Amino acid sequence: MSRVLLKGVRKSFGDFVALHELDLEIQEGEFLTLLGPSGCGKTTTLRLIAGFIEPTEGKILLGDEDVTQVAPQHREIGMVFQDYALFPHMTIAENIGFGLKERRYPKQDINDRVEELLDLIRLPEVHDRYPAEVSGGQQQRIAVARAVAYPPKVLLMDEPLGALDLKLRETMQIELRRIQQELAITTVYVTHDQTEAMNMSDRIVVMNSGRIEQMGGAEDIYNEPRTRFVADFVGQINLFDANSYEPETGNIKLDGLDQTVRVPVNLAGRGESLSIGVRPEDIGLTNSIESSGDMNHLAGVISGRTFAGNLTRLFVDVGLQKPVILEAKSQSVKSNVGDKVTLTWPVELSKLLSD
């Protein structure tokens, strides 16, 4: 395994800049996820690390070795694709041992390594089956085993869970993380699924339009988003356009409402356009309509309600184009559609955001 370093990496396709100047260090043994919508540059970054494409500018290092011009087959990188790319005419054991056979390993060494990996992925019974005879989740684990059979310096995974159903995807997130940790292998994972990224990663790199918007641990990204894009992409959030922020008092006016609310004092407002973000789980209901020093209040009418088992969502019309969403434990929600309510949330949980 090895660290990965991208220094000033840029990638253009003709006049289109897919990736702007990117500086990124992935630590040895780290599970790092590139997260973002389609076209943000995450897969381009992965393909640059793999060597499938070359950067227009910049350098890529694996450990201390400059591999910018090194062909993919000589980078000692394992790759797991979204469609798994298993050989249908080979048994599972032959699939896993394929890379070792190509490198002319002794047959007994190949057999031993295959058995070791089948135990690691908890599928010792599928040794002689073919890919079509195992489930999608099993194929996914087999693809990982094949990618690490000849121990790579870095493991790359390009949305490998995208084709699985929700329950299986959740199970496989745990399994993939377990395998990565047992192997202690540097891993770069690409996904557009925020929950997947938060469940699996040591660090998350949120990308947008070929640039890094923010990077950090899951809690940092979720609780302290630096931009409106990150706040909106990672988790549910209510966003209010705002103006006239007073850093000394924390007062800020909401656009479209004759209402001033508060955010923590002395925050750095970046950019020309400001907004306030409030997570649905941070909002409660109260009978009081008077603002207090540590709480914000907004009056409204419940316009919708959805039940999701342990959680209920309320949609509250406060006079803006979009309703405010709040989430609460289902057994604690007594209000119904049409009820007049007052929303409340702590000032300290208001997030001041910019574009």
C-alpha cells in the first residue's frame, strides 16, 4: 500500500476543463471517498490515479514514485468497476487468481491466496461456481478479492454498489469497510451517494464543477459545511436566502420575509450571496412566538406530513416558495396538516453559508 499525491493536476478535453488545478494527498491506509454529482470530476480524478488518462498538467505520485507517465498495468493498482467485470467463463476461484496466474505464480501459491481471500470475503463455498451463479452482492465482494489478490499499492473503486438494492447496499458498505480495514489498504472510492460516503470513509472530498468544495471527516462535512453547495448536497437541509448580516450581533434578515433571525456571532460570510442553513432534525415546535436570545422562531402552517417508520417529516409553509422541513421521532409528532405552528431552532445550529 502507499500514499497518493496529486500536485497541481488539471485535465482538459479540448476546451472543456473537467478538472481544475487539484492538490490532494491521500494517506497510507486511508479510505478516502470522492463525493459529488455527475460531472463534478470525481471519476476523472479516479481515472487519472489509475492511469487510464493522463493529466493535462501536474504530477501524480504513488509513494515517492512519479507515475504521471506510467502505464496503468505498471502502477500496481487494484480496480473495482461498477459492473464488476468478472470473466463469465471462469469459475470464482479462477477469477480471483487470474492476476496471479498472469504473473506466473506457482499453482499452489495461487490456490492458497484464493482460499485466503474467499475466507476474507466470507464466501468459501463459491470456489467452483461461475459469476452467473452468485448474487450481485457476492459478485461485488469477488471483484474486490480479485482486485487485491496481487496486493496493490492502492485500491480504486468506481461506484461499485450502484447496481445493488438499498438493503444489500447498506450491508455491502459494512463489508467493504471491513475488508479494507483488515487489509489496511489505501483506498479511493467514488460515489454520488452521501450516505454511502459518510458510512464508509475516513475522509470525504466533496467535488463540484471540477473543484474540491470541501474535505474532511463525515461529521465535519455534515455539521460544518463551508458552502451552500456542500450543505445542500450532503444531507437534508433547509436553506433561507438572507442579507444584512451583522457579525457583532449575529442578526441577519431573511429574504422574502419581514423577519430577522440570528446565527452565531462573528462568522466569516464568504462570497456575495449569503444564506442560512438549518438541518430538519434541529428544528422543533413550540407554542411560544417570542424570540429568545438563544432560539430562533418562525410561524407557519403545516402543509404536508410523511411517515417513514421511526421518523415523521412535517412540511411547514412559512410564506416562502419552499416549505420548511422538520424531522422528529414519529411517536412525538402530534401535529397534523393545517395546524398553525411555530418552528424553533437554536441559534448555534444556524449555519451561515455562501456560494
